[in-house]
Amino acid sequence: CAGTTCSDVGQTCIDNSQSATSLSDWECVCPPPANATQVNGVANCSFDECTIKGSACEAHDQTCVDPNHLVDDDWTCVCKPPAVGSATATSADCVLDECVETCPTCAGTTCSDAGQTCDDPDKSVNSTSDWTCTCPPPSNGTAVANAATCIIDECTYTCPTCADTTCSAANQNCKDNDVSSSSLNDWECICKPPSNATAVGAAAVCVVDECNLHGTTCTGQNQTCTDPDQLNADDWVCQCVAPLQGNATVSAANCTIDECVETCATCAADTCSKEGQSCNDPDHSSLSTSDWVCTCPPPSNGSAIANTATCQLDECVETCPTCAGTTCTDAGQTCVDQNQNSKSLSDWECVCPPPANATQVVGTADCSFDECQLQGSACLAAGQTCEDPNLLVDDDWLCKCTPPSVGQATGGAADCVLDECVETCPTCAGTTCSAVGQTCNDPNKAENSTGDWTCTCPPPSNGTAVANAATCIIDECTYTCPTCADTTCSAANQNCKDNDVSSSSLNDWECICKPPSNATAVGAAAVCVVDECNLHGTTCTGQNQTCTDPDQLNADDWVCQCVAPL
């Protein structure tokens, strides 16, 4: 059998007689367009595809080539010389560089023989005779399908023979009368009007006095015209005529005058300086005259227009060798300069503040004043005395309370106090309280509240009296003290009684037995003996029982006893 013999090489296997008795008769058949076969083996499928596909190339005037007759679809269209290019299984995009190839329409050595460069802008085979020759720098020129006519403007380009900046540096125009590349070093510099001088291959000598042309621009403004360099254009100058100052190039000048510096009919001259004043001209315009100002030197003040200033110097405000400085203010006084003319110096004075009215020229005034002369009535009205502790200090006067009251206040009546326990006076306590060991207290210390002090007994006694020694009491049954009952009676279930509670009667308390016992004892518990059967026996006997009191010192311990056999 064939197996994969045919299919391995891209051929088809056919068994024309498939009878079981007809063997080894299969054949390999080439794929179209080849039609070769081979029995019992691989066919030779060699085939020139150009016989079928060649028309695709010939339609574009190209040649068809099948490089391998055993391979399908490898036929190629090849461009015919001098065009170049090829393409497989399709027509080629042929190109023709007429600067490189040789053909009837090609440039050949046309450009190179003229020292020019060749360029073919459209290299398609249908675009011929469009190559150009281009002149080499710095020349300029291009021609199609021919050598170019080269030109070089030596005023524009840079080259060994070119003008470069020769003319422009001299502020002149440059002209190249023959720009052909064979005509070199023939450029010329041309002077600007009004000069018409020229020079070939160099700067021209352009001598002209521009004031002949433009002088009226200056003279029309009463100015002079000068041309500082007649070889240069546009450098003429208008100059102001003294005492005016200023100049301008190629135009009339803006003239100024400083009337403090220059000499003229309206100028200051020495008007300011002879008085030691400074001069200032605020507007230097030549149209603004007689506006100069004399200004007084510091520390004085003052100015005047076109005249000497009247200078003022307030020696109380300014700083100067003769000025007051802080002499007055440091002393709390006012400084006054009655005459502030700068020529009147050392006349300032210190003035005392009211109510003092003393003054002192060039020094501190003696402002001593007893304020009680003015303010004393405020103290007297309150029954107090007035005192001015420092006659040089304002508002320090005092109202002082009259003894035995104490207290003082600055600038007004004082709130006086009188402690009748401390001070000495007809209504005061003195030793009334202390003499009997009591404390003194004045509940209202206003000086108009008198006779209200109190004596208070010391603990544990009790008692207070107004404006007198107190009567002290001490209930020894209630208080705790060395002689008091404390718990002596209560511990014995007895009542306590202090028959005399005066603080001088001590240790006289007594314990009193509770009913039915009426026994008592002074300074100790009482012995309360009672037979409770005398009180409660009927409760027992009424039931045919007997009554017994086992402890007649204790209460509520009586007993009813049944009679035997009960």
C-alpha cells in the first residue's frame, strides 16, 4: 500500500484498480496545475508557474521568474532595468532613482560635473526627468533635469569673500551688483542718506553733518544742534542753553533747571544758605520757575517758597542742646516755650500742675503745695483731720480719724472704726471683762456705734452682758467640768439637780432617787432603799400570793410567790 508516501509531499494517491488481485498499482498524482503521475512512487511535479501567472507581471512591463518549479506560489515579478524592485505572487512596485541609475532620462554626471548635488523627488518609474541639480552652499540655485545656475549674494551669505557685518557695523547698506557665483568680492557698502558715498569690498566713508538736515528741530526750541560724529548717522544732539540743563539724541531735549544750583533771574542764589537753610527745587522743568523752597534746618521747623523761611523751634518738643528734653515731664510738670522763634533759645519754662501755679525758666519749678488748703473741708465735715504727706505730690492728701477711732483714706473721708474692747474712751470696756476673766467683743466697730460691747463668760460657764461684766452660770448636772456630775446620777438611774448654778457655787449638785424613794445625796449617787411590796404587794395578795423584794436598792425587782402546795 501507498501509506503516506503521496500525502507527505502534497500529492494525491489514486488506486485505479481496486481489485484484490491487482496490487502495487497505486500512483501519486501532482496537484494542479502540474499533471504528472508516478505508479508506485512520488511523481515529479516540476512546473513553471510563470506559464500561468506570467501575465500578471507582463501587464506591468515586468518579468516573471519561478525560482523553484517544485514550490507553489513562489513566482516573482521583477522590474526591468534601469528600474529596480520585485514582488512574490504579485506585481512589483518598481522605483527608478534617476540620480543613481543609467537611463536615457537619468542625470548621469550632469550635476556632479557642475559640483552640484542631485535629487530625484519622485522615484516611481512613471515619473522621469524630474531630478534636480542643487548648488552647494553658500551659493543658491536649483534646476530640474539640468545643471543649476548658481548665485551667491555676498551681502547675505557668509563666505571668505562675503561682506559679513562690514556694512551693518558701519550702519550702512550692502549691495551685491552681480550675484553669480563666478562674480565674487564685488559687493559694496552704501552710506545712508543724506550721504551717497559707496565703497566696494569695504565700508564707505559717509561724512555728513546731520545738523544741516535736522538743526531746526533744536533751534525751534531755543536749543543748539551738534553732530558729534559725522561718519555716523542718527547721532545728532539737541543741547539746552545754560542755565538750562539737558540734551537728547535725534530729538529736542527736555530742558531742566535746578533753581537752587544754577544762576538766573528767578534762581535762589544765596537766599537760603545765608540763613543756614537748605534749598530745594521740587520741579526742575524749565517751565516751572520761582518754585524753589527754603527749609529750616533741624530741629527747627518751617519753609517758604522763593524766600527765606521763618524758622520755629519749640524747645519743649524738639531735641537740641538748649531744649528741655524730659526735664519738666520727669517732674510731672508741663513744659511751655512762650517764644518759638528759632533765634529765641533757652526761654522754655516748667509750669506746675494745678492747684500749684509756680513756674521756672530753664529748670524744674518748686511745686510744693498743701492740698489740705483746698481739700481739708472734706475731712472736717466727717469730723476727721486732713494731712498732706508730700507737698510735691498731687492727690496724696489724707483724711485721718480722730482718736480713739482709727483709720485713714486718700483723697476722701475715711471709714473710721472704734473697737471699744481695744481702745480707751468714756464708753469703752477697758478692763471690765478681763478683770473677771471674761472675753470682750465689739460686734459693731463703727465709730458711731458705742456702748454695745459685751462680756462673755469663759467655758464651761455660760453668760453674756452688754457694756458690763456678765453673770456666769454653770449647771454642774449639764456641763463637763472637774466638779461636774458627769454620769454619776444617770449611771445610778437617778436624777441630777444643781441647786445653785452660779459659777462661784461648785460641787453642790445632788443625785435624787426616783419615786417612791425620795433619798438624795450631794456630789454623789444617793442610796435609794425602798420595799416595793409596800407599793405593789396587793397585786400578789389579791391572788393569795406572797410578795417579796429581793433587793430594796433596785427598782422593779419585786416578786409574787405562789403559796404551797401551789
